[in-house]
Amino acid sequence: MNLKVIGAALIAFLTFAVTPSYANEATDPRATTGGAQTLEDILARQQGLEVDNTFRRQNQGNPDNAQPTSGALGSLGGISDADIYRGIRFSDVDIKVSNKGPAAEILVQDGGMSWLLTRENQIRQYAAYGLGGILVALTAFYFIRGRMTIEGGPSGETIERFKNFERFGHWCLAGSFIMLSITGLILLFGRAVIIPIFGHQVNGALANFSIWVHNNIAWVFMFSLVAIFLMWVKHNIPNKLDWEWLKMGGGIVGSGHPHAKKFNAGQKIIFWMTILLGASVSLSGLSLLFPFELPMFAKTFGIMNSVLGTAFPTDLLAHEEMQYAHLWHAIVAITMMIAILAHIYIGSVGMEGAFDAMGSGQVDLEWARQHHDLWVEEEQAKAAASSGGTQTVSQAGK
Amino acid sequence: MKTMFFAFAMTIVVSFGAYFVLSNMGLSSAETQSAPSVRLD
Ligand code: HEM
């Protein structure tokens, strides 16, 4: 046989025989470390870059491949210590603990870092800029626009705007919300603000006090939120009048008084914001009050994914549920505080005569005519009907 | 104004009420998450 042909065949054979292992090295970036992390992986992780860690997550030993018990590593059953630690690291190993509860079996949970960092950075910043911003804006508004006065001055005659139980409900809601806000902010900013200025002991005492108040006063907030909803929902259904009101800027920005019934469009926005955000903050708060008992994010994310086509994670560890509840609780609460500060402004210093509605319950008739003309007409028609109607009915109604 | 102060007072009363009710219901994290063999106090 031709020696050249044999040589060429041999070269061809060797090339093909060796190529697959070349190809493997080219596609597997961790071939040089035998499948373990490379320097690039470690550096990428240190820089906070996204590293696909499936190669470690899935590398948890293989009992089928175990050496016999007489072998050098036989007693470990095909799983090395490193394999076991990887299992712990990715919460993917059967852990037995004497403590009860779903969280006890999770020994390492790296989602905790993003929870901590989001809370320490974005949430604190958002809270500081948001709350600071609205305070500056309201102060500026006060100096530019001034207090909204009753045109032509008060009439001296009054009309009942809110009944005793309505004001009671409002002030339970307001008192509890303000206390929840203050104590919540102490808990959010304690480490960043109180410790550097007053030290650990002051922060410790304040945090202890705050969490007690926060946990217990929350019930008043939840009950009064339900009460407020039931009392006022019928006056807060949006209608055509609201659109007109909004187009006129509510008469706050421009001049003139748009028509309004009991609540104008601006108040309806405050009402629905209070109800919806209040319900959301209550639900996430309950989830935090009873740790691991009321997980709601995996389910919510699942619904959102199917309705909105988003890709939120739906397979959440017990801790992750709590972390999402905690972040969401803070985001919703701060959004609410920002809006409520504007409400407090307009209900007190911002508008002459407004506070009386919640103070004594009696407002000046002229104030009522300017801000809620159609409501005044309705009330007066009702009064006229009841005094003009049969006396027994109006007596019984009282 | 009287209603407002009454509401604030009731808020405090209900908060203490919530505390006493809840702390007697055995719902604290310590109680729900420790095994029966753990002595808490
Ligand atoms: C010192 C704080 C507060 C003051 C001075 C205040 C004042 C008022 C006044 C005067 C009204 C009646 C407005 C009208 O006559 O139509 C009102 C209504 C209302 N308040 Fe407050 N409020 C305060 C805090 C709060 C808080 C903290 C909340 C909720 C968390 C709240 C929720 C509401 C709601 C939902 C209404 C009905 C809708 C509206 O009028 O905007 N208030 N408030």
C-alpha cells in the first residue's frame, strides 16, 4: 500500500478523533478548571454582574456514581463536601432542623442581598426625595398661590358636612396613619440617620417603640379604612361632573368654582388612592405581621404574568415572599404619605374653612356653596322635603 | 375637635387591646416557629 495514503488516512483519523475534545473546550468555558468556577466568573460576581450559576447549582454530586463503601470516598455516597455545600448554597438539599417553620430550612438565601440593597438605596432615596419634594412643593404653592379663601368672606351660617361617626372614622384613620408613617420612617431611616447622629442606643430604643406602635396601631388603620370605605363609597363613584371639574383644574389652579356634589374629583382621587393603596399596604402588612403564614407574591406574580405577559418569578422561597412584601409595603406606604401630605395641606392651612368639616362637622354655607354647590342644593332640598312633608316622617328620621 | 381627640384616645386604647389579644393568642414568631421542646420563658 501507498505509504502516503496510509499517512493521510492516519492524519484524517487523528483529526476527527481529536476534534470533538477541541470543540468541547471551545464551547465549555470552564473546561480548564474541570467545570469549577473560573477567574472570570469570580471577577464578574465581585463586580456585581449577572453570572449564570446553573453549572454550580446543578453540580451536586451523583449518588449513582458513588464509590463502594470500601472506596476512598465511599462513605459520602457519591456526594462530596463541596457538592453538599453547593446544595446548601442554592437551597436545594434536604435539610433537617429542629426548628419549625418554612424558613428554618433555608440556610443561605442570596435574594436577601438585593432586598437589603434595594431598601438601603432606592427605597430610602425615593422616600427622601418624594417626601422632601412634596413638602417643598406645598410650601412653594402656599407662598405663590396663598391660602384659598372664601370669596366674599364667610356667611356666618353653617351647614352640617360630616356626622360625628364620620369624623370619628376619619380621625381614627388619620391618627393611625400619621403614627404608622412616623414609626415606619424611623424604622426605615434609623440606621442611616439616627445611628450616626444619636448612636445605637437611641436608635435601639426608638426602633423598639416604633415597631410596637406600628404593629398594634395597624389594626386601627385597617378597621377605619373599611369603615371609611363603607361610609363614603357611594359619594365617590366617578361621573361626568368629575371630568368637568378636572378640566377646570378644580378651581385651585385657575379661577372660578366648578360644580361639585359631596366630593369633587380631587377628593375622589384622594378617596380611591386611600382605599386602594391602603388595602394594599394592609395586605402586605398582614403578611409581615404573621411571618410566612400569608405568602401572596408568588400567586400575584403568576396572575400578573398570565394577564400582562410579564416574567416575574413565581417560584419563591419563604424568605423571598417576606422580602417582596417588605419592599412593596414600603413603596406603597411612601407613595401614600406623599399624596396624604397634599391632602393634609389642603384640609388645614391650604383652604380657609376646610378644617371645620372635620373639626366641628359644621361648615360655612358660603364655603359649601363655592366648593360643593350641588351638594348644598341636595341637602337643602332634602331639608325642605322633610320639613314640608308629613311631620311624623321627619320626626322619625331624626 | 372633641370627636378628633376622642378618636385619638380610642386609637390608643384599641392598639393596647390588639397587643393584649394578639400576645395571648400564641401567634408570635417565637411561638409559631419553635419546636415543642423549646422553652420560651
Ligand atoms: C392632620 C391630618 C388631616 C387633616 C387636617 C385632614 C382633613 C380633612 C378634611 C377637612 C376632610 C374633609 C374635606 C371636605 O370637607 O370635603 C378630609 C377628608 C378625607 N380625609 Fe383627611 N385629613 C387628615 C389626614 C388624613 C389621613 C392621614 C387620611 C388617610 C390616610 C385622610 C383621608 C381622608 C379621606 C379619604 C377623606 C375624604 C376624601 C377627601 O375629602 O379628600 N385624611 N380630611
